[in-house]
Amino acid sequence: MSTSVIPIFTDEITVNLIQTMGGDHMVAASARVSTTGEESEKFADPNNSEEIGGLINYLMKHRHGTPFEHASLTFFVHAPIFVFREWHRHRIGFSYNEESGRYKQLDPVFWLPKRDRKLIPVEGYKAARPEFGPASDEEYTWLVEDLKEGYTEAYNRYQQRLDRGYAKEVARAGLPVGIYSSCWVTCN
């Protein structure tokens, strides 16, 4: 049997900008094609010094979204799985390639809330309009210790399943969404 793994607990989320494609100049060029046709090509030059801030503000204000699809950003993100699940729900304009627990053993890195995070639903709480208040020191300490205990137990059981030869995609089934994953995210 394997030895117990010592998990890492953190509240940090890493977001690193890796590359940009296009930019404000491409947003302007793609917007201006509707009124200038071929002449809009001159706006695709990133060195074009013509002021485009006003046009971009206009496009945003009036919800003309398609020109923004011609510029994109790619990030490398390391975050709890529950963060990715929320992003995947709002997928329009996003592409994802996430670390796979099917192909690699997931690292024992788990999320814990910061002390100043509001954790307790306030009176009259509604799921559609959530509002939270602070936890007492006792409530916060209990939650953090409970999460650590649950994470450690879940990861040790995951490790035991792997050690017994179960497939990674089966062994991972008992891991909590507070475990960290890595993901490439490109959005326009």
C-alpha cells in the first residue's frame, strides 16, 4: 500500500496571459468593413495611429459583439475545478483544454476560502440573488479543518484506487471539485 500524501491547501488562483491574437485594431477593422468595405483593411494594421477607442466604446455600449470575435486572448489557468465548471456554463466565445484526470494523476492541491471571504448566507437569502455575511472565527476554523480533512481523505482514497490498479478515470470519481486543475482558455 502507498503512504499517505500530504495535500497542499491554498486560496490562490493563477491566471497567466500567454498570447494575444489580433487586438483593438482588428476589432475596429472588422467593425468598419460594414461601412467601408475593402478600405477597412487599412485599420487591420496595428501601427495605424487613428483613434479607435471611441469606436470600441460605441460597439460595447450598443452591444455589437461580433467585431470582438476578431481579437482573442489565451490564458493558462490553475484553479479549483468548480471555477472551470462555472466558466463552462458561460461558454460563448471561449475554448478550453483542461488537464485530464483520465490521462494523468491529479496533484493533491485543494482550495480553501480566504479568511475574509463571506461564507454564511444572510437572512432572506435567495439563490437567484445570493448574499453572504462573514463567518465567526469559530465557524471559519471549523469549515477549514473540515475541508482539509475531507480533501485529505478523498485524495488518499483516490491514491489507494490508483495503487490497486484501477483506471485513472474511475479512480478520480471520488475527488471533490475543490481539487485544482490546469486549463488553457482562449476567449474573444
